[in-house]
Amino acid sequence: LRPGLSCALARDLIDAELLVQEAQADTSVHVTDEEVSQAVDARIRTERHTLPSELDYRAELKREGFSPPEVHRRWLADEARQFVLLQRYSQQPHDAPSHGK
């Protein structure tokens, strides 16, 4: 990566993490475990149907570093919770973040 691109990517990742932290601190934004579980189940069904067998699915998870499969489920749950949280947070009116500026 070019140095400027690396810096821009790093800034984007930091900004995304700060936004997640703001959303988590907002007590008016809620995501239930049931919502997360449903999203994860749907994602796993979709992923699973792209491969011919359960054995192939598990092998693919292992190739991607998700072994045992519960590691993948936890990662998906974290992603789903953040996604829904950010969606709901962005739909609410709130003050612009300061981020130390």
C-alpha cells in the first residue's frame, strides 16, 4: 500500500471504531441477543449453502482461521451486533462527535 493510502485506511478504521464506541455508550440504542442470533443464523445458512457438504463448510472455516466453528459464530455475532447498533445509532439525532477536536 502507498503511504497515503495506509494513513487513510488507518484513519477510516479509527473513525469506525470511535463511532462504534459512541453507539455503545448511547443508552437509547439497543440490540437484543435474539436479533443478533437471528442475523448470525441467517448468515451461516447463506454461507453453508454455497458449499456442497457440512464437511466442506467446516474445512472452509478452518482454512479461514475459524476453528472450531464456534469461533466463526462469535465473530459473526460481534459483526452483526455492531452493524445493527451502528444502523440504529445513525438513524437517531445526536450531537456531532468531537473526537478531541
